[in-house]
Amino acid sequence: MSAATEASPPPRVVIADDQTLVRGGFRLILNSAGISVVAEAADGKEAVAAALSHQPDVVLMDTVSSVTGRPASRSRDPHRATWARRPCRLTVSSQPGSRPSST
């Protein structure tokens, strides 16, 4: 098989959400699709530590996860460049009148 036809490995993911049930649900969905979940985090501080430790391809993070009151995705952590390379934000809300968006 040539390099062009070889399948790339599935992305490695860290899941960060304060709700255990949500993290478990995402893990189940991702694992069933053959995607490796390398770590879970219950808050922004744990998410940053997991991202630095595991160097995942993707961090699936609840937007309210914070590090000292700031969203972890906007952390002033000096190592942020190593774990927040290409941010992509998708927001979904189930509240009446809210409008989901992505950036």
C-alpha cells in the first residue's frame, strides 16, 4: 500500500464536561465510531492538564468549562499553543428562543 492510499489513524480525543453522564455519552458515541478517547476531564483545569499530557488531535469541551473563571479555551496558560492549535467552536442550546451557532 502506498502512503497516499493508507488510512490515517482515527483522531485522539479528550472529552471535557462537568457532567459525568455527558462525558460517558460522548465516549460511547466516539468509541462506537472507532475514535479513541484518551482522557476525560470534569473541568477546564483538568482539560488543560489532559490536553498537555495526552496531546490529542481534538478536545471536545463544554463551553462553560473554566480555569480560574476564564473559559479554558481562552486560558492564559503558557503552554496553550500546544493544546489549542486550531480552535473550532460549536454551540448548541436547548433553551427556547436560543439559536445554535458555530465558528
